[in-house]
Amino acid sequence: MSKLAEHDGPILEIDKLSISFFTRLREIPAVMDFSVSVQPGEAVGLVGESGCGKSTVALGVMQDLGKNGRIVGGSIKFKGRDLAELSAEELRDVRGNEIAMIYQEPMASLNPAMKIGKQLMEVPMIHENIGEKEAYARALEVVTDVKLPDPKRILGSYPHQLSGGQQQRIVIAMALMSKPSLLILDEPTTALDVTVEAAVVELVKDLGKKYGTSMLFISHNLGLVLETCDRICVMYSGEAVERGSIEDVFDHMRHPYTQALFRSIPLPGADKNARPLVAIPGNFPLPHERPRGCNFGPRCDYFEAGRCDVGEIPMDHVPGNERHHTRCVKFDEIDWSAPLALGDQKARNEPGKVVLKIDNLKKYYEVAANALFGGGTTKVVKANETLSFEARESETLAIVGESGCGKSTFAKVLMGLETATEGQILLDNRNIEQIPIQKRDPGTISDIQMVFQNPFDTLNPSMTVGRQILRALDIFGIGESDSDRKQRMFELLDLVKLPRAFADRMPRQLSGGQKQRVGIARAFAGGARIVVADEPVSALDVSVQAAVTDLLMEIQRKEKTTLLFISHDLSIVRYLSDRVMVMYLGHVVELGDTDQVFSPPYHPYTEALLSAVPIADTSVEKTHIVLEGDIPSAMNPPSGCPFQTRCRWKSQVPGGLCEKEVPPIRTSSNGHQIKCHLNEDVLASMEPVIKIAAE
């Protein structure tokens, strides 16, 4: 079928769109009075927290709102034609052919029982009625375009044979097969590592230029939007609250919610003691509990009764700028240039005595070489190689690295879920590396606790919040009687800033941030001295992240806890850690205090990690480094230095040493450790990756 005729105006024009979902009880408005347009070749970012309606807008564009969803007002025009007026056949032709969508989870878009080549070839064969030979040639072209190694082998592979980053590239290739005019990307990199994310974002930008595709990029990551988009639209609770160019919104914001969002993310210069983040007070309103007037009113610093809570608040032009709009009745009265109110400054906790000492720890797994049928030869997976470090009382040590680097394996050995292959773990000079959790005494178990990444999976859905905390107190033998334990349970709820009434609630009645607080309360039930926080805020919204991070810091100050913070988000690591350990394929490649690790000299891998971090600040200039290739498998690591297959500095080391020998650990006079063959002069010549441009 022919594509819709070429069109001069916007590719996508959404005007005063309202979408509701209908349940037996009531109509739930999900999106209200929403307008945005995407010009030819333009990338527009749609930003906001979970539940604000971003994905509903995307599904509205795809005309895929399910049985209960309905457009109840406004219009969505694609190349000048109202999508609601197209017949089912015309819509089928537009979807996939003219408008393509890339979802958050790549495996959900791929058929596990079908080879990649066949899945890609289907698109033009169905939409454009072209032959198999031509479809294969086009599949080969797009797989080459998305920079996948050995494209012919990839086309002959099944989805499970590819890594997450490769799967996401295939999904992008599939979306590009029919060269669509509009590409909708719904959080396309959330599940990916930061270096893979950087490569995918780079790829999307290049392909947008090559194919002239317009993009609607949905994300909660302001840094990513800065790097990929020309314009931005900020959503809150079903409404657009501000839209304009990236510079308009980032540097001349005119809505209190946009300002509050920026205050709650760790930009360069934020410091947990001197310049703490400011979390947005209160909670996101549920769709049927929205306030009168401005939806953001109850959480806004500038709220004025009688003005902000009356009638509907329209989008308004910001004077002097045709394309900058805000939904705020007071935007021209607020002093936007006033310095941001800082959070209360905190006294720095000085690290105390060494609580935990790890010495040459190794963890190897034996796996069958033929994993499907077992038997035959076995292979050794070296998940942790000679880990050595110390952690002190009141200290935050961040452990960073990509998936498969051994961070979580180390956490399992520390918790006693696995035992070590070699080396020592000393807790107060006591060896615990060979004691599995079922043989640990309650004191040791309560000393080392864990806060997990996903708060939804860690609570028992059929037990009240109070009962779950009481159970932990019971196991740790805390309190003389039930009433003692009940009192302690209420104190723990106070500690994590949850109302005591929450003791009677079930987990399903809590938001993600509230569930994570219950997880933290449970971890501290036995007076934990070491808390392993495994990506504790990555599943949470930006504004909730700030509150939970702040809470962890506050409890740490009070309880003098040692915090091992596992993360791949270097912005948050820079903000809250005292020391940083960088891991790659089971090895510690760099270790030092936060300032040492974030300034040169770097290990080449740390340098690439820093370059990959999206930063939501227009004044930041970054050295551009995109790592080639995927992380090698721990079952088949490269010889010599684990990072040599992706290192841009390798040519500076003579005699192929990087490929032959694992580098020694070098420790500088200030205690900064780097595991690298580069000589001192080359390391000393490294430039900072992140620079703040002079005003």
C-alpha cells in the first residue's frame, strides 16, 4: 500500500486530547487537555513520573487503548489526517508502516520461537508486499545499520541467543524496516546497562538523521531527553504542565513541577552534606483523587488558595517565546532566578573503625558446557576475581559496574546465600565466608541486611506491613514481649517516615516508594550494622528516588550503618558515596574515594562509564566515548586484561601486554587503586570526562 501523501505541516499533531478508562464504578481520566506537535525530522521528549499518562498518550497515537480506554475529547492528527477517522484497514496500514513503536522490554516484542531474520522480513512483506529476497536484503541492511556484529549470523539466531542490548537493537531494526515517518520510543533503554544505553541512544540519533524519522521519546530520565531531543513536554498527573525547546525548559523553566524535578536529581555539584537534594513533598495524586484547580497545587512551594485551586488552569504562552508554554497561573510572579532553596545541611559522619574486610575473595561456579542437557565437560565461571577492600562504620561504599560484572554475586556471598571459593570475609575480625545463611547465628544475620532493587517482589503480598516487620523482630530475638516488639515496629515505621496506620495495610495498598520504605524498615529491624543496598532506587520515580536516598542517608547518620550501595547510576553514586569500587567481569578495576574515581587518572573502563552517564544539565560538556562490542561472557572471558576487547587506550601499551597478562593493581600515594597496564605518563595525561562549561 502507498504511504500517506507527503505532508508539509507537523508529522504528529495532538490537540486538546483527553483519554479516559471506564471501569464498572467510574470513568477514570488518564490524560486531560493534552497538546503537543512533532515537526518533520524533530525529536520531542515526553517526560514525567509513572502514572502521569505518557504511555497512554503513545497508545492513543497507536489507537490501541484496549476495551476500556476511549478518547473522550480532542484529536490526534498524523500528517494532517485524524487517526480516529481511519478505517481498521487504513489504521493497520499506518501502524508499523508509517508509525512504529519501540517498547521498554525488548523480549516482549520478539517471538521466541522464530529466527530474527524471519521476524524482520515479515514487516515489509506484509506491509509493502515485497518478495522474500528483497526483504532479506533490507533486513541485512538494517541489522548492519543498528551496528550489530556479524549481521548474517544474527539473522540466523533466535532472540534468546542475543544479549539485552542486542535484542533492543533488533527491535529498533524491526521498527525501521518500513522506514516509518514517526517512531515512538517508550522508555527504550530502562532495562539496559548505562554503556549499552549510551550506544543505543547514539544509534537512535544517527538513524533519525539517516532516515529523516520524527521521534516521540518517552522517558523519566531528563538527562537522556537532553541528549536525544530537540523539544520537551513535561507531564504531571495526566496534563502537560510545560513544553518548549530543551534550552527553554532546562535553563528558563516556568513551572514549579519542572523546578521541583530538577531539585530532586543529583546534578554535578550536589553533595549529600553541603547541598542535599530536595524531595518533592507529598504523594502523586491517584486519577480519581486529583485536587481542584492545579493538579500539582498540594505539593507546590508557590501554592495560593483561592487562585491555584479554582477552575481549570489552561496552558499559557511564556511572553517573548512563541513555542514555550506553561500551565501555571503564577509563572510571571515567581522569581525563577532566585537561588534554589537548599535542603538542610548535614554534618558529615566521619568513618569509624573497619567493620568489614574482604581479602582476595574469589567466587567460581562450575556449569555444564552444554547448559541445555547438562553432562559432558564443565566450564568455570569466574564471577569474582581477587576482591579486596575494607568498609568502615558510617561509610558509604558504592560498587558500580554493568550487568554480569559480579556485583550481585559478591552480595550473595556476603549475605551467606553462597559460600566463597577462596579468600576471606571478616566481620569484626571473624571469618564468615564459608558459613551459609542457614548456619549463621541470628546476630550475624541481623548485622548484615539487604535492601533489594524491586520493592514489589520483596514483600509478602498476603501479610500486613506491621506483621512483616514484627516477623523480622521475632526472628532476630528483639524485645521481651509482643508489646515490646509492637512498640519497636511503630518506631521503625517512624524511622522510615511512614504513618503508624500503615501497619494495618497490605503491600498492594502502597506505592513503590512506600514499599521500598517498608523494605528498609525491615532491614533495620535487627539494628543492622552493614546494609547492602542493591540498586534500591532504580525502580522508583525521580522524585521518590530523592526521598528514599535521603532516608537511607538519615538512618545511616543515626545508626552509624555501613552502606554498600550497588548501582550503575553514577550520578547517584557521586552524590551519596564516600568511596567507589568499579568492577568489570569479576575484577575490581578501580577503587578510591569518590573525588579520586570521578577525576583523572581513570581506569579506561571508568572513563567510558562516566562518559555514558546522561546528565540533565545544559552547561555540562562530556568527552564522547561509545564502547564498541558487548561485555564478554564470564564463561569465556578474554585473555589478559578483562577490558582489553573494548579499550580505546590499548594501542598505548607496547608488546600486546594487555592481551597476555592480567594487569597488576597500582596504588598511588593517596590510596587510589587502578588495575591497568598503562604507564604513569599516559594515566597522568588523561583529561576530565565531565566538564562544566564556563558561563
